Amino acid sequence: MLDAEVYRDDLVRLGLHKIAHQDESLIDHMFRVCSILQDMKAKEQVCVAGLFHGVYGTEGLHNDDVESIPDHRRAEVRRVIGPEIEQMIFNFSVMSYASLGKSFRNVMRPKGLPELKDRRTGEDIPLEREQFLDLLRMKLGDVLAHLPQQVGHTVLDVPTEYAGFWKTAAEWLGPDAISTWNKTTSITGGQLWIDPEEI
């Protein structure tokens, strides 16, 4: 099993402990994403990608910086985690959330293929189905890590915000994702519960 702590010094060297993310540091959020992915039994490279997922920013966070990710920054991240995982993180950072939704609807069909788009350029991000599902699983881990840790923590109507797309994604990703979903969303008093027997 991945020991995420071995990467803490690398994340600090990249400066992620200095970036605020809601009520915590970005580094704390990324460790929680990794932990959720591990609970979901995601592949090790997906867990590592989850641990580094915010290193370049995303559409929802620090998106102004993604336009100018310097090559030396990507090379530095690549040295720590390797080119394949770094590419996954880069794709995660530049993908448009609208194309993530469209791609998920596509892959729910037999033989459907993702149509993920780079939000900066509008160009296709070429991915196989399995690569897309890794990104979807990563994003589900990120979404669950944003879930308030207790009821009343936020003004969001948690069941309404999470019940549609992300609940369907958890169901589609299978039993391990469902189990993690049910544990993480338990603060809603069962409103987001997925009954594995009904899938």
C-alpha cells in the first residue's frame, strides 16, 4: 500500500503547504484526496496522482495559473513521480469540467469514448476509456474530499449538490467507490446512501 508520507517533503518543496484551500492548506486537502482514493482501492498511480492533483491548479482552483505552467515546473514534478503520473495530473489540471461530464455520459454507453477537452485551447485530450476512468475516479476522490466534515459546516445543500452526477459516477465506478461514497457522505444522514444491492 502506498505510504503517501514519503512524498510530503516533495510537496513542501513544491510550495503546496503555503497555498490556502478553503479552510485548510492545499497539501492537507491533497493528502485527504489520496486517502479517499486508497479507501476506494484505486490503482497506486491514481492515488499518487490524487496526492499531487492540485500541483498545477484546476478549473475550480487557481485556474489563472494553469495558462503558464512553466516547463521546468513540469520537469520537477516528473522527476518526483514519473512521466505517466505527471501527464495524468496535467490532464486533470487542464481538462474542462463540462467535457468531463460529456465524456462520462459517453463512456456509460457500450464502446463510448471520452471527449475530454483542454479548457485553455479547446483541443481534445486523447485518452483511452481506462485512462478517462482513472481521471473520473481521481475527480470523485477530490469531490469527496471537499465534502464538509460535519453537517452545518457550509451553506451548501450537500444532498442537492452531490446527488446527481457524482452519485451516478460512484455507482458506475463500482463497489469500492460505492463503499467509500457511503462512508464519506454519511454526514447527510443517509440522504446520499447508495444501496449496493440495487446496482
